[in-house]
Amino acid sequence: MSKDKKTAKSRVAIVVSRFNEDVTSGLLKGALAELDDRGVRVAEGDIITAPGAFEIPLIAQKLAQTGKFEGVVCLGCVIKGDTAHFEYISEAASHGLMQASLKTGVPLAFGILTTYEEEQAVVRSRDDAHNKGREAAAACVESMAVLAGITAR
């Protein structure tokens, strides 16, 4: 999607996990760069931190319910450890975001990494074209455009 008047006026929030902050800060940087490239500005106050990935769906849903945002980019990182914790958190976050998006009708872009090793997360949060925060932001903006097109019919 190119920069246009609708995109430039769109308001997008970002929810980013503090857990694994070395990785999530890279995802945030990528998301902000992608949104800027698409002409979407994110106010500093529209970047909300969550304690971890598990808390992201509720925070994103509340942001969507305000009616102030056309989309929410959700960023986090869950790295597999020695227990089943990884599976529970990953599944809860993904299902929670899907349910919240369907409930609110607002795109809640899934930018939560679920990796087996820290190095996989680091690679996906680097400052390059493969940054998953960048991809989540792109998916959010593109979904916003599709929904706006459906509404305009």
C-alpha cells in the first residue's frame, strides 16, 4: 500500500512486551520503520508496554475497543525453555489476539515471536527487511485497507 491520505490519517497503536526486551525492542524499531515508510505516524503515547506476551491480547483488545485506532500491532517474544510454559503462553497469545480481533473488528497484527532458541529470535528482530515487527506492521496496515474497502462498498 502506498502512502495516501487515508493511511496518513490512520491511527495505529503498538503493544510491545517488556519480557525479552532485547528482542522486542528490535521488533518495535522494525514496526515503527515500516509504519513510517507507509505514512502512518505513531504517537509516543500510542506505544503501550505489556509485562509479557500473555498480557498482550487484553491490552490490545482494550485499545481496539476505544474506537481511537484503526489497527494495533502486537509485538512480543516467547522462547522455548525446559517446561511446557512456552506452549501455554504461545497458544494463549495467538488465540487471544484472534478472538479480540474478531470481537472488535479491528486488525490486531500478530508480531509475537515463538522460537525454540534465542538466536532465532535475535535473527527475526534484526534491523533488516526480514524483521518480524516490520512484517506485523505491514500486515496491520494492509488489513486496515482491506476492511476500509469493504466498508466503503
